[in-house]
Amino acid sequence: MTDSTTARTPRPADDDVPGPGIGSTGGARAAGGGRDGASGSGGAHRRRDSRTTRTGRAGRAGREDRDRQERRERRLRLASSLLAPAALWIVTRAVLLLCVFKVVTLPGPDFTNDVEAIYQGWFGVLKEGTFPQDDVTWQYPPAAALAVLSPALLPFLDYPSAFYLLACAADAVVFALLTRYSARPGMRRAGLWGWVAGVALLGPTAYARYDLMVTAVAVAALLAAARHPRTAGALAAFGAMLKVWPGLLLLGTPRDRAFRSAWTSAAITGALVLGVFAVSMPGAFAFLGFQQSRGTEVESLGALVFHVARQFGWEGQVLLNYGSMEFIGPYVNLVSDAALVLTGAAFAWLLLWRLCAVEWAPSTPADAALTAVLLFTTTSRVISPQYMIWLVGLAAVCLTLRTTCQALPSVLVLVATGVTLLEFPLGFGHVVESDWEGVALLVVRNGLLVAASLLACLRLWRTTRAGTARGTRAAAGEETKAADVTTVRPARTNATAR
């Protein structure tokens, strides 16, 4: 009975009734398997992340190494490219110093007389707190006093020695500025070479006048114009207070916010400098009357009329007048007035160009500055040898800029500078005598300046006009990005809007 009951009782399946401990153990294994899978997957992810991190770090390290290597190579290339101009600068400037210290002598008049007699005499007056109001050779703006007084910075040297070394220091400043800027994109070394060669070609006169100090200020102003218009304006105004011509540097600034900033800064700086000197030192404006009384200097463009006239019996003569050798005699005033008319015409052309210009390249401010100073130098009643240093500095800036349109005029300026050395001091006796050699030197030098001026005007006009600018760049095969050219569009009015 019992057996039959037991036999009839169905036996539960293993799936229906778990054995003791089997369900929990199996669940544990299942759960454990899930955790193992998750931990395995997470470990794989961590290993991949670790490998990615190591790879990223290795990549960054490799890029940094390559960047460092490229920087080292650039520095080496820069150093090697600067070695030749630096060596030439050192050699040529050593020769110039030997000349001004009279270790090496050159034929012709004593070119150090301005420093050793005139400047040193002014130094004695200026340090007393007044301008040399009774000296007709004082024909400079009031800040020129700072250049004349600058040898006081080296009290352990005599006046001439200190002045020559400070002139060399100003030369070195220009060299350093051109070196720095020529390493930037869109620049080149041609300007650096032009400066090294140009000062050497002018000879020791460059160190025997304070014009090199003024040129250093002007070069700094032009190089700062693109990124720091306020600084450029202040430097240009300060340069104009040293010697008037740097006031022309802002003529080519674009008609935009930078233009307003530069001119506002220039106006404020000029007013402050003039105000300080007017209040602190009597006679600050005496130079204006002395400058107006100058005649026709023997090296000027107009002087060629009298050099030729002397061959046909003209009765005039050459005398020391207002600090320079000038023609005195019949019709001299007429030629001097004609020179002033030419200068006025040059200024009128520059204003016309300013009004008509519609495109500005990065080099346009420097191109316009060189053109303006060329025009005013060439048409002046006086073209002293030291004036060439102005043109050399501006030409060097133009040659530094790849987009310049004044490469050929700049080269003509350098050639004219070399001819100037032959004219003064080497051949100045022939110039004063108006013999064939002196006349030939003046014809070549002044002819080069006239050619450079006309060519500079033509190129500046073409490259800043809307149609001719693009045609000129296309003909020259230049690749100019749109961002490198600023186009001035006419203002929109109600009529044009309709």
C-alpha cells in the first residue's frame, strides 16, 4: 500500500524543485559571472584609455620635440642670415669712427666742424637754459636741443667723442630694429642690407651730424605704424620737433581708426613738446626767422642754374651764409622763390594723392613717407649731404616690406648717396669752384634724386588706385592676400542707397 502510494506520487522535476543550496549557488555564479564580465569590460576600457593617454602624451611630446627642433633651426637660420650684415656693419662703422676721430683722414673740407665748433658752441648756450637766439645757424625745432645736449650723457668723454659714439649708438638702434622686423612674416632682409650699405656710402658725415638720431626716431615710427599707431604718431611728432621732416611720415596712414589714433597722438605729443620748451627755455621759435632767410645752397637742384651760368660769366659768388655755402648774386632770389613754388606744388600733389587713394597695402605708409621726403628734399633750396641719411632710413624700411612699390626708387637713393660722398667731402672744392667735375657730380646726384622722386610718385599713384593697383600687382606677378589690402569705399548716402 505504501509502496503503491509512493509509486503513484509524481516525483518533482529537477527544474521545479531546486536542491538544497543549488539555487543560491547558481545565482551567485550567475551574478558573479555578470560582475566578472563588467569588470573585464571596464578593465579593457581602462587599458585602452591608458594606451590612448600614453599615445597622446607621446604624440604631444613628439610634436613639442619637433617644434623645439624647428625653433632651433629657425634661430640657426636667423643667426646665419644675420652674420654677414652684422659683420659688414661692424667693419664699416669701425671705418667711420676712425674717420671722425681723424685716425683716417679724407681729402676735402673738415666734415667734423659742425660738431667740434657749431654743436659744441650751442651746447654751452643750451645748458644755460636758453636757445641761441642770436645765432643765425640755429635753424632747428626746439627738441633739437636734446640731440645737441645728448653728449652730456657721457660726461667722462669730451663733447665730440661723446657725440660720435652716440651717433653710432643710434645707427645700431636702427640696425637692431630692422633686424627684428625683417624676421617677421611678409618682411625681408633687403632693408637691413640697404641700411648697412647706405650709411657706409654716405661716409663719416653720417656720424658728424645729428640727423642720424632723427632718422632712428623716424624708422621706429614707421615700423610701429601697423601694430601701434599711437606710438607711431607720438614718435613722428617727436621727430618733427627734432627736425621738421618726420612730420611727413603720417601722410600715408589709412583713413580708418588707426589714422585718427596716430594723428591724435601726434597732435598731443607735438603740443606737449612745444609747450614744455616754450615755457622752460626762451627763444624756442627763433629758428623760424632764420630758416626763412636761407638762400640757394650750392648743392641744391636750383644751384645747377648758377653753376652753369658761371661758365658764361655770371657775376655771382659762393659765400658762407646762414651756416652753408650759398650763391650770392643776381637772380638768386628768383631761383630760391622758384624752389619754394616747386615745394608747394609737391605738397599739393601729395594732398591730391591722399584724396584720390583708395587702396592701402601694408607698405603704403612707408611708400608714401619715402615719396614725400624725396619730393621735399629734391625741391628744397638746400640739399646738405646729411639729408641723404633721411632717405636711406626710409628706403631701408621700404625695402624691408615685401609689398613695397618703391624698390627701384630706394635703389636710386642708395646710388645717389654714394655719389654724395664723392661730392662731399671728396669733391666739394670742385663744387664750390663750379668746374666741370663739380658740375658733373651735381648733375648725376641731383638727377638721380629727380628720377627717384618722379618714379616714386608714379608708383605710389598706381598702387593706391582701385583699378591700377590690381593691374600692377597682377602684372608684377605678386600674390597679395585680400587681408593685406585695405580698400576705402565711398560713404553710403540716401541717394546711393536708393
